Amino acid sequence: MQATESRYINTIDFLNLYSWDVKAYLSQSSQFNPSYPFVYFGEFLSKPNIEKIKIDDEEEYKILGVRSYGKGVFANRTVKGKTLKMREYQKAKNNHLFWCKVDTKNGAFGVIKNDLADGVASSNMTFAEIDTNKINVDFLQLLFTSKGVMKYLDSFVTGTTNRKYIRPEQLLNEIKIPLPKLSEQQKIVSSYFKKVATAENLLQQASDLEGEIEKYFLEQLGLKPFSLKEKITSLQTTDYASLDRWDFFSTDTRIAIELRKSKFPLSSIGQSFRFAKRSFNKATYKQDTFKYIEIGAIDPTKGILEAKEVAIKKAPSRATQIVNEGDLIIGTTRPYLKKFAIVTEEYNNDVCSSGFCIIQPSKEYHLPYLHQFLKCTYGIEQLKNKMTGGLYPAITEPELKEIKIPFPDVDIQKEIMTLIELKKENILNNKSLIASIRIEAEQEFEKAIFNN
């Protein structure tokens, strides 16, 4: 029978009253697929006999943690016993459900598999033994990734803002979930992971394409891929005029040596490319709002993802520059994150953060070529070697201008980038497909569990 919205006073037996929060009784079995029996967690979970271990100062211990949103159990750290304040820990076991008994919000539950069964947990954590004859462990873990299930479980949460939890005995004896037959669980799990595997395969293909792009790009310049792990066993020399740093561990010297092997003349970015200076002044701006591009809005593959509309009265202090179509914007904070993008027509005349350097287009060079070079190892390593700062290492514009780059004629730059742009299109298609497959897998699981 189709569930209907309740518009009148509902009653509940006092013996079944587990919470004074009304929302706990507004999200019960009617939202779930009626084809499956609605059972207590305690029908497939039970309190286990947990082995307690005394901590030895000289032994090493793998301390377990659990991530929110159903992302599962992980090895939080491996430490010497002498660094632990608690002197007794709990030993994990395979096929146990694991969670924090004093902070159980946002689906922080996880199934322990063999690879983490040698871990230990403090007394703040708790376990339940899973009856694998009644529930598939992967199906159980998937339940905790479901937004719908998490919203349902949230109706049972008690405690203050920083300590929201579901009591172990409450989980076992007071909360029900839909439980298909094992064969149906396996079918649901197999379908989900089949889609995940497809997405992972596409992700690997995209990664392989990115590797192919860099290899092809460097081959056109007469360069070999730059290996960070390459062992140097002989005396290395460099021109004094090219020496930027004295420290042995910098890759600058090795990069300088390799770059000189390019079949094209070397130039610096400052010598060959024109930096734009288009100031944005909110005091003289005549509109109420403007479009603002932050460094976080840049994807290394997709480019600019969005420009937020901001009220002129609330303009961030870093909103200082105007970009034009065709510009190359280069994120200077943590440049190894590759927050570089060509400005498309959609973002023409928008405002960007002072955390970008802007290079304007010209007939004398091809900005996609510079963009590609900066993202390759030769570009990124030069940028990293010029970073300064602690939590937010960055480079300055003068330092960016010092970056060395092989500089062929502009027609050759364009020719090199022709094939690369086709390969990039394949990567973009793959990543879009990956996102849609993952969403489809999640939606299919939700559809199986819920009464949609």
C-alpha cells in the first residue's frame, strides 16, 4: 500500500518510546522499500567478546579510526606503545562493525576487513559482530554511505553539538532497517561495484592519457620525462649564470641541465610572455554585483568551474583583477595543485583573486602551450623550488617570470598542441562519464532500498 503523509495526531505505545524527538517517528518504515522485511540491527549484529591487550612500550600498534559518510575504517596511525596514554586497547577482528560510541554522526560506521584486523582501538570505540549468514558486509557498509539511511539514523541521534551519538544498545535493539535476502543483497552489491569498477577503469584510462600527453609533449621538445627518483652517481655541473640555489636537494640544477637538451632555445616566462594588469576597483564599479573567480574554482583538467556572483558591498579584499577571454590565469598559492586555466568567453570581464597571475594572449605565442608546460614535471618542479611560506606556500610574480621554458616559433607551439587538445577532450569525456556513473550507482542503490 502506498504510504501517505500523516496530517493528524499520531500515538505510540510508551513501551516503544525511545526518543522525545518527534522527527524520530516521522521517518519509519514507510520510506523504505516494502518488498523487504524491516528488521532490528540486533538481528544480524551482536555484542562480541573483545580481546583486551595491555600496551607494551616497545611494541608498535596500528590505531584504527573510522571516516564519516560510510567511507569506512582506516589505519589512523602506527605508533610505539610508549606514546599511548591509555594502557589498555581493544583488538579488532575481521567482519566486525566498528564505530565511535561517543560521536556517531554522519555515518561514521565501518566494517573491519582482513587488512585491518590486526589493528587496535581505544575504549571510546565500540564493535559489533556481524552475522554474515544474514547480511552481506559490503551491503551493510553501503547502507552507511546512503544519504537517505543517514537522514533516517539521524532521527535517533542524541547528545550535544560536539557529542552526537547512537548508543550501542540503541543501535542493536531500537533501530530497524530493510533487509533483503542474502541473494538479493549480493545482487545489489554486485551491481553497485560493477559500476564503481567501470568508473575506476575510466579513471585509470584518464590517468594514462595524461601520462601520454606529457610524454608526447616532451618528445616534441626533445626532452625526456623528468624523474624525481633518479639516482645521481656522478659529478654534475651547471653554468654559474643559471644557478638559482645552492642547496644540493633542489631539482633546479638537474632541470636546468635537462632543459638545455631541448631542440628549441630556452627563454624565461618574463621575457617571452606579457603579464596583464587590469585592476578592479569596487569603489568605482557601477553595478551592484560582480562575478568572482576564486582559486578553488579551478580544476586542472576542466579549467574554470564557476564564477560566484558577489555583492559589491561584500567584495573580498583579494578581488583585485579583471580577466579577459583568452587569458591564462595561474594560481600562485600551492602551484603544485595546478590551478591554471585559460579564460573562456563565459568568464570574460569577470574578476579574479589576487592569488592569480594573468598572462594575456598574443600573436607572438600560444598560451595553451605555456599552460601545458607549466603542468608538466619541468614546470611544476621549477614552481615548487621557488615556493616560500609555511601553511600556504606560494610564488610571486617576479619568481614566476624566472621560470625557464623551451620557446619554439608560435606556429610550432600551435602544432604541438593540436594533438594534445584532442587527447584532453578524451580525458574530459572520461571524467564526465566517471561522475555520471558514480551518481548512477548511488541512485540505483537508493532506489533499491527506498520506497521511490
